[in-house]
Amino acid sequence: MSKKSFSARIESNIYDQIKAHCQEQQISQAQLLEQWAIDFFNLSERKTEKRQYEQFEPVQAGPGCTPIEELNFAVRTYIRLKRAEIHTVEELGTLSEQDLFDIKDLGAKSIEEIFEGLNRSII
């Protein structure tokens, strides 16, 4: 007796169940597939929840909230800062040079650009 793989046995079993069910019930293949999916995945027992989303007021820009976009960095520098979750000039100003070097893929040229941008924003 040859051994069938697990997936082949499952497919064969599913096919046999579908065939028997179709012959017994004389229903369309679409209805059969829908019923099989409900039975197989227990979709009828799953509860769905409606998610409630809160409405947030936009943050007003003020002291301490200057976005880094205003410094007009090169796209590469801007993306690296955003990925490091640095969003404001004030957050950027609190970082040391070593902190900047620790940001993934942020090199010496980008760090120089950041210092120049910070100096421009102070003036």
C-alpha cells in the first residue's frame, strides 16, 4: 500500500466530502463551496467587532513644535530622521553628534546637513 502525503490525503478527503455532499444535497457548486468554507473555518462562530476610531484635533504648531520639514533636508536625510521617529526641530536639537551617528544609514554628510539646518533655524 503506497503512502500518500499528508496534503494529498487532506485534498482527497476534502474532495470526497464535497462530492458526497453535492450528491446528497443537489446544490450548486457555489453554495457548496460557501458551506464548506463556513464549516471548515467556523466563520459562523467568529464574532466581528466594529472598531471605533477617535477623532483627534490637529496639533497646532507652536513653540517646540517646528516640523523638520521646514529645514528642507535632502530626501535621504529626511527619511532617515522620520524612520528614527524624529519629527520636530526641537527633538533634533536635543540629540548629540553620537546620537545622530547611531541612526541607521545616517552618514557624515547627512549629519553635516543637519547641523547646518539647525544653525539656519536658530538664526
